[in-house]
Amino acid sequence: MKADELRLKFLEFFKNRGHAVVPSSPLVPDDPSVLLTTAGMQQFKPYYTGDADPMKDFGAKNTASVQKCFRASDIDEVGDASHLTFFEMLGNFSFGGYFKEDAIRWAHQFVTKELGLKIDYVTVFGGTDTAGQAIPSDTESERLWKEMDPALDVHVRGMDENFWGPTGKEGPCGPTTEIYVGGVEIWNIVFNEFFYHGTREELLAGAAGKTLKPLKTPGVDTGAGFERIAVAVQKKEHVFQTDLFASVTALLPRDLEERARRIIADHLRASAFLLADGVRPSNKEAGYVLRRILRRALAFEHMHEMPAGIFEDILTAVIRQYGGFYPELERERDAMLDAYRVERERFAHTLSAGIKELNRQGGTIDAKGGFHLYESYGLPYEVIREVGGERARGLTRDAFDAEFKKHQDKSREGAEKKFGGHGLILDTGELKAATEEEVKKVTRLHTATHLLQSALRKILDPDVRQMGSDITYMRTRFDFSFARKLTPEELKRVEDEVNDIIRADHPVTMKEMDYEDAVASGALYFFREKYPKRVKVYTVGTDDVFFSREFCGGPHVSRTGEIGEFRIKKEEAVASGVRRIRAVVEP
Ligand code: SER
């Protein structure tokens, strides 16, 4: 069975059992406290807590998805037979629909009947009284497995292994039951029964004053490792032998050592998915993760003197292979390849100089020397480890990261001194920015927000009204009056409308005028705001033909072309009759 068929088979199976099929959410989650999406349940968090209604959003209490995931914590491990940074997770979820019995029965049926795999054994949660409170053992799951197959081995395990979550600062959590095939866990069902106001570490340590609260509607969260299942179904030894990587590895030189081959394959595949979700190489957050993996791959290209253009062929092969299921890859093809070329070019300038400097330093490379190589020559930790060989053996990620952090703290201190100890240098209530760089980004997002409002009025309804907005350098959040969920087509049209105005590079001008004149000029104003007698009005376009005109204190870009690419990340309800759009500008 080809991997492509496997995805569809999974979705079809659960669709036939009352699940709404939901597309993967982007790798960059909407939740700013989490860097990248690491599990299928992340996009469904609010449905477990009752903060969102699955019937309203999906027309069902159960959903199924194939989720793109990225785990940066595994970067150092890539190169062996199993670790990956990017992977896909199959998931079926329930928010008050079904619980243990159906979840276990369907898992058993899908794995043994649909895929024809033999289960080695399963695990269930054995309970604990050491985590500051007693959690009973999951005897129900144990019984259900035994009923399903009396010959099945059921292993009972503790908190560390069979109790999942919470992710991030707090969240749903609960006991899990896992299926093992071919010696590895391929299927993990979490029975979300609790909510914990704290991190997983605090939960395991039994932190004082923090307790598990029962969730109003217990739920099911299944994560099945797609690559691992593909290995089992295709009867391979490891993931790099499956058809998921065949098109990539086929393009690499034959004599390349296996470890380098796997790292390049993983890192370029992961880079393609990050690029398609709008991540661009940078020194911060998701952009920094992308830079690290891309540059590590490029360091191999350089060291092995690979033919020029080979990586572009690989990226194109990834787009071709995965673009059918993940249309964003095809859609973003040109922008992705452009961004890749820019990064390659940028790195090419410093890589040779960096290697020269590394050789000049002599002796072993410590954290300080390592960070200097990063700061001055753009060599990330991974690259120093690869290029430095023996001499970099003693350099640990922890030491490097500590040096990195020291540097970041120093530049933050510098910024604070400059701006009188106030963490933010721009805070209008609507716009917030802490550094000059952030101010630039926020300004672009601000003008984009005006264009968004006018596009919504043009495409949805001229009565759409602003209900609130909040802009940080990461994104704009715009609330507006509208009765229902927007269709994907509408969102696309709104996005296109904004990008059309951006591309036409219209001027943005400001005029101060009397309040009444401003209203008469057709400028939009925010009904919650109290305005003075003289107001500022920002116009995009000319006095005769304008695309947006609003009461506003600024700041704005001076031409729309400066905004960059506008991209809607999410549309959701915030209250009855009020919708919220989150959007970003790139690069
Ligand atoms: N959230 C669980 C996991 O990531 C099951 O989906 O494994």
C-alpha cells in the first residue's frame, strides 16, 4: 500500500464512522505560546475544554485528520533509522461523542483488519498516587482489549509512559493506551479526562496547589505515527526505505554516506513544509528552526561538493509527491523556491569564510567560539558540529544555547535602556512592539489590517464593522461583525483582494481634518473609540479612488508594496455574531 493510499484509507475509515474530516492545521500554530505544531490534538484544544463547539464548526462531535507535525527536540537525533523532525500524525478525535469502547474497537479493527498488521502488545495506564493525587488505573481499557482479543498481551505502565499531556502551559490530559507493532508504538489513544492548570513537569512532580480537574466532556485524542505505520505496512526496515522518502533519496549522489543522506532527506522535506506554511529563515522562533535545518543540509551540500541545483530538484520532488494531499505546497511553490534560493545565497557568502575562521581558531571549539561562528558567519550549532568534526565533539547544545541566550538578553537590555526601561517602544493599545524591527513589522501589519477591513466589506457585506483589533509583530488579530463562518473560498477572495492592492503598490497618505469632515469623506471609524475634534485620516489610494480610508493614529507604511505577502492564518468565532481573523505578512 502506498503512503498516499494509507492516508485516505484512514480518513475514509473514520469518516464512515461518524467523523468529520478536518484538514491539517499549519505547522505554525495560532497559539503564540507554542512554537510549532507537535501533535494532532493541538488545533482541537478548545473543543475539549468547551471553549468551542464542534457541532457548530464541524457538524459532528468527532473529527479525523492527518496532521503535519514538527519536533525540533529531535533535530540532533536525525540521521539514525527512526528520528525525523517533520512527520505526519493520523488522528481520530472525539469531544463528548464516544469514549473508550469505540476508540479501542476501531483502533483494533483498523490496525488488524484494514491494515492486516499483527499487534505485538498493547499498554494501558496503571494508575498513580505519587503525582500529588490519586489517579485510578485504567482497568476499563484493559478489559476492553481482553474482550477484543483474549490472546493479546496487555502491559500495565505508569505515569511517565501512559499518561499524556498537558501540552504547553496547561491543558487537557489523561491516561493513554498504546498499540505496539514491529517493536514500536504506532498508535496512541489519549482519554482526555482531566484539565491540569500547569505544565507536564509540574504534574509529574506533584506541584503543590495544582490539581487535576475533571473535564466537562471527556474526550478521545488518538495519535498514530504515519511514518511508522507506513514502515510496517510496506514491510520495510525503516522510514527512509518507504515511498515517503524514495523520490528524495533517489536524487542524492549514490556514494553519499547513509547518515548524511538521511539528514538531508529529512531536513529538506521538513524545510519544504515549513516554507509552504509561510516560515522564512530568520534568527528567531520558527524562522530560526528552519534556518538551522536548511543550513545543516547546505553544509553537507558544500562539504560533499554536490552538483549545483540538486537541492532545488529535491524540493521540487517533495512538492510533487506531497502536493496532492497538501495543496499549499503546490500553491506556494514559487515563493518557497525563491526563499530557499535567497537563504542559500546568503549562507554561501559566509559558509566558506566561517569554515576558514573555524580552522583558524584551532584547538577545540567551545561555546563562546561556537557562538562567534554563528553570530559572525551564520553557522548554527548543527553546522559547527558537522563541519567541526572531532574539534566540535565537546560542544554541547546546552552550552551553545546558553551563550545564545546571554546574547539575546544583552540586546534586550540594550533596547530597554534606549527606551527608558519600558519593555515596549510602541504601544498604542492596538499596536505593540518592543524593538525597532518589531515596529517595522507591526506597521506593515497595521496597514494590512486596514486593507483587510475594506476587503471584508467588499467581499462579504458593506455592513461588516470592526469590533476590535490587536497587532503584535507576529500577527494581526481583527474582530468584525458577521453572522457565520466564512467559507474557504471567501477567505481566499479576501486574501487575494488584499494582495492585489499590495501588489499594485498604492500610496498611503495621512491628512488631519475636522471630525465632521472626516466622516463626510467616507472614512471608517471604530464605534468603540472616542475621537477628538481634529482627527487623522489614513487613505490608501488617491482622493478619488481609494481602497481604504480610516480614522487612525498610525503608523502606516507609505506604499502598500512594503507590506509583503498577506496571509490569513485562521478564522473563528469569538462571540455570537463576531468573527476573528488572524493574519500575518511575509517575509
Ligand atoms: N496527543 C497524543 C500524541 O501526540 C495523541 O494524539 O501522541
